[in-house]
Amino acid sequence: MKYTILTVCSMGLMCATAHAQTSVTLYGVVDAGIAYSSNSNGARQYYMNSANAGGNRWGLIGSEDLGGGLTAVFNLEAGFSSTTGAIGQGGTEFGRNAIVGISSSKYGTVTLGRQSESQYDFLFRYSAGGWWATPGSGYASHPGDLDNLDNFNRVNNSVKFKSISYGGLTVGGIYGFGNKAGDVTQNQIWSLAAAYAFGPFSLAAGYYNARDPNYSAFGNQANGSTVSTNITNLAIAGYASARTQQIIAAGGQYIAGPVTLSLLYTNAQFKDVGSVAVQGLSATQQAFRGTAVFNSYEAGLQYQLTPALALGVAYWYTHNGNLSGLGTAHYEQIDVGADYSLSKRTDVYAYGVYERAGGTDSTGAPARAAITFASPSSSNAQTIAIVGMRHRF
């Protein structure tokens, strides 16, 4: 349920413009579940987990009709933990979204502030981890959310544009200022994306580029370090000293009645490793030089079995070329899920993810399974199972 305050200029009210209309809506999601990990640093673990089917949030979204097809818009959205009550996004008060902008019915929308990047906006629906399989916890994401399709890394100090649909074609882009005096490129982030929908098919492609990603992307939370590593997943943690993170992504989808088929490819690179000073890396990692390349391939199937029950399964495989002399690594994961709607606003769910790893990880050690945002396994395999409940208001 959304609670809306609507103010309409009419006879007898003092208004700056006769046509002005303003609305403000309060909304949110509360999600919690019980989880099991087969191997959490060498031991089985049963635990409460906040945000599985969707990220916990509350927010305000508003608009004002400016006339002539123009609308002023804003959105403030805060994340939180349903199990502890703590502020989400590393203690950032409105860490999910904090934007103001203007929308044109003829061209599109421009927004300014802290927000998601364009590659994510256009491609997350092709990824099980970004769309239906634990997007709240990130467990189904590619290692460490290295291609940002779970939206872990939002963009501060940014300007974003998203067009209206022109015959099925939509385009968008974002630029995040680094805000560093004397160097306009330091800590900057930018991305471009496009999507085309035709009948039951849709295609999308995007590009993302982050300078000094350990700080600009992975460290953009309130508690992010300005000197130490902010990257924790073992698959990518050794590349925190990279000068640039680059992502290229492409996806396609086909919908036939209750069935949705999705394909996704991403190429993520951590370039010029060793170019940025980062405290907390081991002596081995500090000596790393070169570019690490990750290629990820994913296929997913969703099936709406009944109006209330949705099922899903996905498989992805990620290969890491690693740096020269470090060897290679590979990670593969199977995601399954079921979601049952009790009402339009409340649902219950069950998810299972299984990951297996091989080769040498980014730290130079034998690769271990490390499901994204979960405690890593002590071996090359890991399983997580979750049951929970979500309510939207």
C-alpha cells in the first residue's frame, strides 16, 4: 500500500501557478528469512538474513507537474536491516537513492544525486541475481558482484539521463564526478546502455567504467575506507589496487506466456593492477601488476506456474584470466527459487544456491567457493538455502 499526499491548485487556494499539481508517496519493503550455509569458514551455519527476495527499504517519491510535458521529480530511498534495524548501504542514510531531476514526456528524464548506474538499469533483468534470485542478499550474483548487476555499487555526485522509448529503443547514460581538485578523472564513474524491445523479445547492452574502483565504486558508502581495501570477495579482492574497472555486458530475453528465457554475457576487467596505493593488501598482492579479465556466461528460466506461484532456475559460469603468472580461476553456480504470493503485497519464498570454484583466486591462493556477500567456504564448494517472507507497503 502506498500512502500519497496530493496537492492540487484549485479555486480558493493560493498557488504560484494555476496548473501545478504535486504528489508525494511513501513506500517500502520489509524482507527477512532464515538461512543455512553448508560451509561458512569451515563450519555449518544457521542464521537470520535480512533482505533476500528484495532489499529492505523505505522511501519518498514525488513529482510536480510543471506544464508543457515537464515534471519535476525526486526520490529519497533508505536501506535498512530487518534483523538488526541498522542503516543499510554502509551507514549511508539515503544509500539506495537520493535524486532530484526533471522529466520530459517528449525526451526522457534527467536526475542528479546518488543513484544506480545505467548499465545496471538496462541489464539487471537478464541476470537471475539482479532480478529474481536473491537480489536482496546478492547470493546469486557473479563473484563479488564484479559486473554490478546486483547494484551493489551506486554512483555518487552523478548526472543521469534515460530516454523515453522510441519505437522500442531506449538509451541512457550516467556520469559521476570524482570531486577531486586538480584531477577531473580521479574517482569518476560513467556508463552507457541501450535496450530494444520487439514483441516477445528484448535485447540490451551496456558499458561501465570506474576510475580508482576500490574507492569510487566499492568504497562509496558512508563507512567506506579512503586508504584501505573495500573489496572483500576472494575472487576479486586481490585487485583492489586497479586503476580502472571496466564492464561490458549484453543480454537477451524471450517471453512466451508463462515462460521467460534469459541469456547474459559480461566481461569485467580490473585494469592496471598495482597503480593505486591501497593499505591492507598482502605483500604478494601489492606486487601484482597487469589486467585481470573475467568472462561470465549465464542462462536462466522463469516459469509462472500459477497466478500466485513463480519458479526459477539459472546457471552461470565465470572464468578469470587472472594476472600473468598467477594462473586462472573459474566459478560456477546454480540458482533455484520459488515465490508464492499470499496477496498483492505479501509473498513467501525459498531459494537455493550452489557454487563450485577451481584454480587460483585473486589473492594467489587456491580458489574457494565464496558466494557473493556470504562468509566464504573453506573448500571449493558451498551451498546456501533460504526461506523467508516479504511485505511491500
